[in-house]
Amino acid sequence: MNSLSENIEIEDVRKQLEKVTLEIFSLCETRLQLSKKIGELKADAGMPIENTHVEQSLKNKVLEKCRKQGLDEKFCLNLLHLLLEESKRVQRDIVKSHR
């Protein structure tokens, strides 16, 4: 049976976890705003949405950071993939609207 102090500690940690999760979503919003800006610049310049060199460079940096922090590489790559796909979706929408 859990003691009152254990329950309080669990609730404190849950609140911290919630705070960090919400911060991650705030950072996602910032990232998408930057993606929109890149999409506008690419649309104006007639550039393609995808740049495999840039994506590979980012992937290498993410993997290096994950290794240093002891994070699971598969998790990191899945998260990066999700972020990149959403960025490209936003950029495609902008390019379509500039036509």
C-alpha cells in the first residue's frame, strides 16, 4: 500500500512530466512557424520542398545528440521523422497557396 508521501511524490513528478510535455508542444509550434517561413521562402524562390542533404545533416546531429544523452536511437529517429513530415506538409500547403 502506498503511503501519503509516495502519492504526493508521484503527483509532483506527474506535474513535472505534464509541464515538460506541454513545453514540447510549445516548441513544436515554434518549429512549425519556422517551417512555414521556410515554405514561404522556398515558394518565392521556386525551390523544392525536400532537401535530402539538409535532412541527412539534421538526422546525423539528432543521432549524435541522442547517443550522448543515452536516448534510444529508434525513438529519436521516429520523432525526427514525424517532425520532418509535418514540416514538409506545412511547406507543401504554402507552396500550393502561392500558385
